Amino acid sequence: MLQTIEQRIATELGVKPAQAIAAVQLLDEGATVPFIARYRKEITGELDDIQLRLLEERLTYLRELEERRATVLASIEEQGKLTAELKAEIVGAETKQRLEDLYLPYKSRRRTKAQIAREAGLEPLADALFDDPTLVPEIEAAKYVRTDTEPPEQHVPDVKAALDGARQILMERFSEDAGLLDGLRRYLSDHALIVSMVAEGKESEGAKFRDWFDFREPIKSAPSHRVLAMLRGRNEDFLRLALKTEPELEDPPRASPCEAMVAGHFGITDKGRPADTWLLDSVRSAWMVKLSLHLKLELM
């Protein structure tokens, strides 16, 4: 049985459900935290100012989460794509981030390269190469070359175009997997470094940001004021920021461990089969073009 918001808050704060229920009722009636802490102790069971502020913050967050959950469920159901398994995952999502990760493949958006490739009938090619790496990509792709379909934008003029379209489909699929996103986010939060470099030709003009002209620091230990200063330098076009792992900063640089995480998540390995290299290149493209940029925006 799912907990109510009040029950969940009580569990998180280590107080009795009745205390949380009473405090929520007072807040809903318009009472402020200082007022409740000072004049309504007998009703809340002696909840103090700190507990009440935490309760108020969690109440706002959890109510927003439930409102968003209802919107997400309604949207996916309207699309006819709400399976029992997906519904269970959405209902069980405990954070806004997890909820948005689950919703990502179903959001309304402009036509992507992957969508255009699907409209051109290339999803079966992507599925075939993903499911059976013993297939030769060029031979399979040749089956999808056509220039006599309508409308003309759905033409697939050659093998390269077919494989490019299939790759776009897999890249989008990889980049919208909620479990993968969560794992990558956790890894980068623990292991990534924020790297700051001076923008080309801006050494003099951006002198006030000289401390970050050639700077790197683990993101998990970077003080917020320092990150904000670097972000300000980037926004003023004096700094270039990146989120990198240690192997990427070596000389010569090596691939990010995140690429291996993406490949491992989908069971893609190099066993010398005809499609293995193509699949691993698709993994690399998904990481560099989609996943790394998405997570950089989140974490910085």
C-alpha cells in the first residue's frame, strides 16, 4: 500500500504520522512555520522550527511530484503507450528526476533525426543489427535503400543513409533509457571533474576570471560559489566549461568510462562479429552527441 504524503514525510523526519498530519493541516490553513513552532506546539507534538521547515520543503516537493506524476500518466495514456510495467515504474518514482527520465521518450517534441528515420522505415534495420550483431551492416542496409517512396523526404538514397538513420534511432533509444541515465548521473556526480579553460583570444578581456583559465576540480567537492563563478565566466563568453572524467584528460586522451557503461547496459561488446564495430560506434555517438551534453546541463 502506497504511503500518503504525510506518512512519507513522517518517516523521513522520524516523527509520528499524527504530528506530520497536524503540521500539514496548519500550513494549509495559512499558518507560517515560525507561528506553528511558537504557538502550536501542543498540536504538532513539539515539532521545532527546523523540523517544520524541512516538513514544509518536503510537502511542497512531494505535492509537485504528485501533480507532475498525474500529468505524465495522463499524457502517456493519451498516446496509448501506458503499459502496466511503465505505469508501475512511474507510480514508484520517488524523485522528480526519476519521473522525468521515465517520461523522456514520450515527451512531445519537434521531429528528430530518429523520428525522420523511423518514418523512412529504418527502425527494423536498427532492431535487426542490435538484436543480431552477426549480420553485416552494409548487406542489411542495402535492403532498405529506396528512392521511389512518397513523400520524397522518406527516400533512403544509399547504404550510408540507411545506416546513418538506423544509428540515429539507436542513439535516441540509448539516450532515453531511464535506468542508464540514473547510473550515468550517479557515476558522473562521484567521478567527473569540472574543467575550465579560457576562451580563445579572451585572456585580456576576461582577466577577472584568470583563476579559472586552466582549472579542473572534482564536481562533487567543488564549492557552489566557485562553480557559480565559472558559470558566470562561461555566460559572459570568457570561459569554456566541460565535464570530463580522468581518462579523457590523459595525454593522449582515452574514452570516457561512460561509453563502456552505455555499451554494458545494452549488452554491446566487441566479439569480432560483423556489426559489433558499428554498434560500438553508435554507443560512442550516443554518449558524445546526446548523453554527455544532457548530463552536463543537469550537473553544471
